[in-house]
Amino acid sequence: MFNRILSLYHPRTLREKGKLWASGLATITLIVILFLLGVYWSIMPPPFDVRSHSNDRLAELELKPVTGSYTTMTLLTAIKTLLEKPGGYLSNDITPPSVFLDNMPNWEFGVLTQVRDLARSLRNDMSRSQSQSLENKDLAITEPQFNYSNDSWIFPSTEGEYRQGIVALERYLKGLSADGNQNTQFYARADNLRDWLAVVEKRLGSLSQRLSASVGQQRINTDLAGDPSASQSTATNQQMRVQTPWLEIDDVFYEARGSTWALIHFLQAVEIDFYEILRKKNALVSLRQIIRELEATQAPISSPVVLNGKGFGIFANYSLVMASYISRANAAVIDLRNLLSQG
């Protein structure tokens, strides 16, 4: 018995225990560091003032503000935010702690969706005077670069492709302000704005439906409603059960949060560049109401997880609250498009 007690205090035994404690402490320390780093990287970027930020950046580049400068600069800021925020771009990371994070990658995808939509509208509509006019060569590079796969971590990397698009978009921005450069234009016309808002309307409608499906619903199939001669590829049931899988509820929520974050800033930029059109159509109030509804989607979250209570249950349902704001904004977008179509 005495020999067994002495063996516990043998130098070799003590060294082995010391190594075990050291390795355990190092592992715990590493886990804590990765956890805190993951929490920090998951903080959503704050909103920015579109007018003042754009004016500051244009002044740094020694560019004068012209029609289209604010929309283009805000688009640049949104895509740069994805690459330069704390932790950088996380959607394609395969190392800890990024590989364990899903809220921020979904937020990034929401922002990216709006960036792609605006870049496509900028290339196809806002920079062209008519359907037969030539497209801008820089925007012809920007738009496909921003549509590159969002999760490529090996050559070519997603960040590298997006940075090429940023360089081309910056050339377009400089061309807008260059005196005598008639080949680089931004046309603030009602039809251009209406076409982009049509895409926004569809995005918001889809997000609203996906968010509402968090509690599960029996929905009537209205795919062919309103057109007696309409048809579709395959037959579908008259009623269907729609419900977002439990593990994907927070994914949809943060994607919607990222999408609305980007859209708020784009609409604020549009208000500046399309001010005269909106004023003449008496549509400024409608646009500002859309922005107000979307700003409500960025309110701080009180719970560490996305609560998913029933519609009239004891606990809150964050997805339904988000869907409510987005639905109201979508209805206002429809009204705004109708105003813009009127003479």
C-alpha cells in the first residue's frame, strides 16, 4: 500500500500528469478562443449612411457626384462589406471556427443575392439608353464575376473573383464622373427603376413565403389562378403542406436579414439618384415607407437562438415577425411600381 502511494509521486508519474493537464488546458483554451472568435465574426455589420459614406468615398477618389454615383458606390460598399468585415468572407471557409458557423454565411448569401440583382439591372437596364444600345464593357465583367459560386475555397477563390468584379465596377464609377466620357452612363428613368423593383418584389415575396413556412401551413395551390388557359409541366395537388425543416429555420431567417440589410441601402441610394423621377411621380413617400418597413427587420435579437413558437403560442416566432415586415414592404413595392408606370 505504501509503495503504491509512493508510485503516485514518482517523478515520471508527475511528469505524465503534468503533460496531461497541460494538454487538457491547452485544448480548453483553444476551444474558448475559437468560440469567442466565432461569436465576434457572427456580429452583423451595422448600417451606414448612404449619402455621407458615398460622398466621403467619392471625395477620396477625387470624383464628383453625378447621376448614378450613389447607387454604384452603395453597390460597391455592399460587396466590399462581405469581404472586409470581421472574419472576412466566411461562406467558403473550411477551417474552424468558420466551418461551424451558419448564421453569417446565410446573411452573406442574402446580401449577395441583392448585389447580384442590382448588378444585373445596372448592366442590362440602368446603364443603357435602349434595348439596342451597347452594354458597358466594365459592367459586362462585373455582373458575371459577382455571380461566381459563393462557396469556392480553392483556385479560383470566391473572394478573388469578386474582387475582379469590384475593380471593374470601380472603373465604371470613375467613368461616370469623367468629363467627356459619353460611353459610360447611368440613366435614371422610371422604366429602369420599375424593372429593378420587379425583381425586388419577387425576392421579397419568396422570402416572405419561406419565413411564414416556419410553423407549417396547409396552402391552396394558386399557381394557375387568374388565367383559365394556363398550364404547367406536371400536375400538383390542390392543397399542399409547406413547412421549413427545423434545422433550416435560422438559415432562412438570417438570409432574409442579410437581404433586407442590403436592400435598405440600395433603396436609399435609389432615392438620391432617382429623386426627380420619384418626386414627379409623387412616389417619394412610398419609397420611404418601404425603407421604414425594412429597417424594422434589423432590430436587435433578444434571444441567442431564433425562436420558433406557434403563431398564437406562448413563445415568439421571429420568422413570422420578419415575414410580416417583409410582406408589408413587398405590398408597398407593388404600389410604388404602379405609381412609376403612370404618366
